[in-house]
Amino acid sequence: MGAYSVVHVYVHVPFCARRCSYCDFAIAVRRDVPSEHFTELVLREWDAWQEHPAWGESPDVRTIYLGGGTPSRLSGAAVARLLEGIARRRGIVSGAEVTLEANPDDVTPAAARTWRAAGVNRVSLGVQSFDPAVLRWMHRTHTAEQVAPAVEALRSAGIEELSLDLIFGLPAALGRDWDADLARAFALAPEHLSLYGLTVEEHTPLGRWTERGDVAPVDEERYALEFLGAHQALAANGFEHYEVSNAARPGRRARHNSAYWRRAPFVGLGPSAHSGFGPVRQWNLRDWSAYARALAEGRNAVAGREELGAEAVSLEEIYLGLRTVDGVSVERLPPESIGAWEAQGWAEATPGRRVRLTAEGWLRLDALAASAAGGSG
Ligand code: SF4
């Protein structure tokens, strides 16, 4: 494995107060979060990475992302220790983006101040909806009333980069007013919004409700209407819809996620976290207990590793490129695909001989990327 300048670090914090009805992430439901234990293990893993042959010449860290799970359930002291520990082994550049995912019910003025003092400068808040009935259906632990005070606490603490997560494409029977939820999100003046379409995953409460016929998933038409409606509303409110699920005010794109879409090298720490360097990627044990046991016994926590061939790397680059407004260079796509997509209004040419998908194209992202596969190289 050659040397790469790894400058992006992801930490998966698996703990949640309970499992949301739609969630199949690698989480551990805990009332009491083992913050100290978790931090110690993650830093042990980080220490081991320093000797890894993938590291380039002492690169400093440019982005850190504490995701989950619910990182806001870690103690403030653990967040501080985690960031200190990362910085002790490898410099963090001045102005680095340091993001923490938080649920609104965990955000207090004191917690927000602690995170900011620890070096967090960006918070991604899991709002999902402002509709109380929808939040209950989702098994979220927060209420709609907790969102505005959480935003206020974060702003007062000096968090200048705020992202809100919302979920669309909910079953029609819930009667969710998507436009109203978007309007409430815009009113909170975030710099960034992530809009995710609900997917029904097996082995989740939603998966079981759907299988039993208790819930009818959203139909394609409604899903498309909500996605395209959001695309328009984002533009009308000064946001650039820069990736299929993400929008930002000018200059406020998520730097960590953007690095991932460029296939920049990154290190993932914590259970289920993925790391990637060029064609190589590896992932950790998914289960928190198995991860903790492996590290406690002096083993590493890696569960698998693969090296992609040139064709697979190329396909991934095309797929990731088509997710963003930067698109891909025309040479990467079969000319007949470009022509057909443009004729349908699914893609458009951009300066620099690049092509990108439109919002209509993003609705068909997987199919279009797969159909373009034949022309990659
Ligand atoms: S808070 Fe997030 S990670 Fe935790 S169960 Fe809910 S959706 Fe999943």
C-alpha cells in the first residue's frame, strides 16, 4: 500500500438512547453511555494507525467528523479528550472542520459550550421533522419544541456552522406537511441542510410494519414531488443543492463529506467505521461489544479489507461524481448516455467539459450510474 496524505478522520460513536423506527445503523442502545471506555479504545485505535504504512509525510488533520449513533450522548469531557487525543498524535490544521452530530434533546447551553471549547465548530442536528406525530412515529427521543432552543444554545456557544437533517418521503398516511417542515428549517437560518429520503430497511421496526402491511411506503410520485419541491425551495432560499442529499449556503459545503465524495483518503475509528486509501478500504467490527473486546485483548478491530480493481474504482468515481453538482468529465461517460440523459432533462453540460445530473437525474442516480458503467475507463 502506498503512502497517502490522510487528513480526514471519522469517529463512529455508536450509542443511542433507543433505536429509531427506520434505523439500521450500527448502534448500541445504552441508557448510560460508557464515554470514558469508548474514548480510550478509539484513541488506542488512533495510536495504532500512526504506524500504518498508508500514512503520508506527517499530514495534519483537516476534518474530523464525530458521527453515529449519537455523539452528543458522549460526555463533554469525553468529546474534549477525544479531540485532544487525536491532536496529540497528529496536528490539526488551524480552521479544520470539526463536526459533531447531535440530537436536539442533548443540546443544552452547557453542553454546547463544552463542545465548542473542545474544538467542535460545526454541529449537524438530527431534526428529521417538526411534526410531533411524525417524531413519535419515528421513535425519536426529541420533541419539535426542543429544536429552536437547541439551535439558540449552539449559536450562543459560538457554533458558526450548523446543519439540520430532515427526512422526506414518509408514508402518505402520516399526513406530513413537507413544505411546512422545510419552511421551519429555513426559519432557523442554518448554513447547511441534509435531506434524506426514507428507505425501508429489513430488521427495523419500519421494515416489520411494512412487511405486515401496517405501513404503505411512499409511492414514487410523492417521493419525487417532495424531492423536486425541496430542490426548488432550496434555491429560493439561497441554498446550493450541491449533492443529492445536501445543500449549503455559498461557501458552506460540508468539507468532510465533500472529501469522501472525492475519494480522498480517510481514517475511520470506532465500531463499523470504514477507512479508505486509494483502491483499499477496510472496515471495523460492527458490534460495539465485539469491537471493545478485540481492542481490550490487544487485537485490532478490523473486520474486513478489500482492494478494488481499476474498473471498480472508476465506477465508484463516476457514482460519487454524479452525486454532486461537480459531476464527472465527459470522457468518463458513454457519449450515447450523455445524449440520452440530456434529452430527458436528467443531465446537463457544465463548463470544463463536465456533465452533471439535474434534480430529475438525481431521482434516478443509481440507475443512471449503473447504465453509464459500460463506458467508464
Ligand atoms: S438517533 Fe440516529 S443512529 Fe440513533 S437510532 Fe436514531 S437514527 Fe439511528
